[in-house]
Amino acid sequence: MFESKSGILAIAGLGFFIFAFVVMGALPWTIYRDQPEDTVLQLAQNGITHEFVDLAERFPDEFREYFGEVSYASYAEALELGRDVYVAEACWHCHSQFVRPVSREDVRWGPVAHAREYNNELQRPVLFGTRRVGPDLSREAARRSNDWHVAHFHNPIDVVPLTVMPAYPWLFNDRVPNKKGMAIITYVQWLGSWLKEYPDYETPAPVETAPGQDDSESNLAERDHDAAEKT
Ligand code: HEC
């Protein structure tokens, strides 16, 4: 069987298909089927991100008009609308939300994705994505400031000159994010905020000393010493 063409086809085509189905479909289903799906409000109650509060402080009048006060309910509303904008604007066309356990993706993006992370209302439909024209976004929370996102969504090339990400001027009223704009920022600033690693998804590697500057520490000490003497 192992030497015949049909045997190889059976194992490669059917055998591995069944194996993949069991490992990636049936097994997680047996493990997680009794876990209730989290509602958006439950997700919000896990903790309001600092960035949502920051939006309220940065754009107080607009925020009050769109979402009222900072609360679990308003946070849930913003998250849900943000997910809808993400789907409607087809962000998933260029971005994945799935850190795979291969190719050392965790070094670039943080912890490998876990099935439990997708068992909630905001992942209906699941937004794994199919292509990565842009980076994976499932550990985006707090990686950038709100200001950065405002500038980036308004016109990406202002902050990343060679990017192919399109501008989203309709998420703004006169450079201030409108309701959808604030919602999409709230949403990307939530992605990954449920992890214990948040907001430091990667272990910072020690910075290598540049050639010729290996005594930089003692230089710094000398400089401080000089400065102290002059004053
Ligand atoms: C045509 C493909 C494309 C589409 C559509 C797109 N992006 Fe991007 N996006 C990119 C690329 C490429 C980058 C990397 C360069 C950059 O930062 O602009 C990026 C970067 C980003 C970043 C910054 C990631 C980081 O921390 O470096 C965020 C956040 C983001 N996109 C969110 C979105 C959202 C939300 C949408 C939908 C409203 C969207 N993108 C639509 C291609 C796209």
C-alpha cells in the first residue's frame, strides 16, 4: 500500500485531510463545546482599556455625543460597532487575526492564538482573515497610541510612507474621528488586551551595542560626571 500511487494518494490526500480535521476541528470542539460564548458586554466587563478612556479625554464633546460616559455599556457598544466597521471596510482582506504556531510568528506578534480567544460574539463571523497584506492585528492593543491610529486611519502614508493601506477619511469629521472612527480605534486597541502578556507581547531582546560603542555606558557615566562638574 505504501509503495503504490493510490496508497500514497490515499494517505497524502485523504489521511492527512482527516488528520487535520480531527486535530483542528474535532479536537477543539470536544474540548470547548461546553464553554459558553462570551457576550460583548461580558468582554467589556473584563476591563475597559486605557485607550477607550483616553479617547473620552482627548475628544470630550464628540465622545459624549457618540457614546455618553465611559462605562461597560458604552465600551461594549463601541467594540461592537468597531467590529462591524472592520467587517464592512474589509480590513480582514489585508489583515489576519491569528498568530500561528509556526514560522516563529510569536516572536513578531506575541503569544500564539488559542481557540478560547475566538469563543465570543465579536468573533462572529470569525475574523482569522485569509491574507496578510498588512500585519496580524490580534495583538494590536496598546502597541500604538490613539494619536498614531488617528493619523494612520486618516491617511496611512503620513505615518508609514510606503504603505499600501488605504485612507479612511469617512471615519473622520474634520480630522476628529467620528463615531465609526472612534469605534474602530477602540476595537483595534482591544485586540489582545485580554492576554496576561498585554501590553508587552514580546520579550524585549537586549539591544546589541553598536560597533565602536561598546563602552557606551562608561561614556554616559563620564558625560554625567562632566555635566555635574560644570554646574
Ligand atoms: C490594502 C490592504 C489593507 C487594508 C484594506 C487595510 N490595511 Fe491596515 N495595513 C495594511 C498594511 C500594508 C499595513 C502596514 C503598514 C502600515 O502601518 O500602514 C497596515 C497597518 C495597519 C495597522 C498598524 C499595525 C501596526 O501596529 O503596525 C493597523 C492597526 C491597521 N492596519 C488596521 C486596519 C484596519 C482597521 C483596516 C480597515 C478599516 C485596515 N487596516 C485596512 C494594509 C491594509
